[in-house]
Amino acid sequence: MTGSDRAPAESTADPALGDVEAEFPRWHCWQGISGLYYASLRHSSPPVVVRGEHPADLRDSILRALGDL
């Protein structure tokens, strides 16, 4: 497999916050003043909020939360 055969989702680069938000459009993502990253599931009741130390960690937290729903 050459580099050109690799799908964009398989990139080894860490995602940016915008990438995470684009991958999960039902989630509102932001960086808090403490430097942690947060995401909340829009229009959920009760509210679902996850956090991570960096965007890749936030993405993993969203995936875990989706598995729990």
C-alpha cells in the first residue's frame, strides 16, 4: 500500500477541533479556559457532555459516549 492508497480518515496526524466537530455534527465542541476540550450532544435530555485533554482525546470520549447511549 502506498501513501496515495491511504484514506484520509486513516491519517496519522492528530485531528483539530474543527475536524472532530465536522465528524460529529450533532455535537457542539469547544475549548474551555482551562485548556480542556469539551463536547455536548445538542438537544439531549439529560445533557450529555464529555471532555478531553486534546481533540483526539475528545473524539475518543465522544465515541465512548455514543457507545453508552
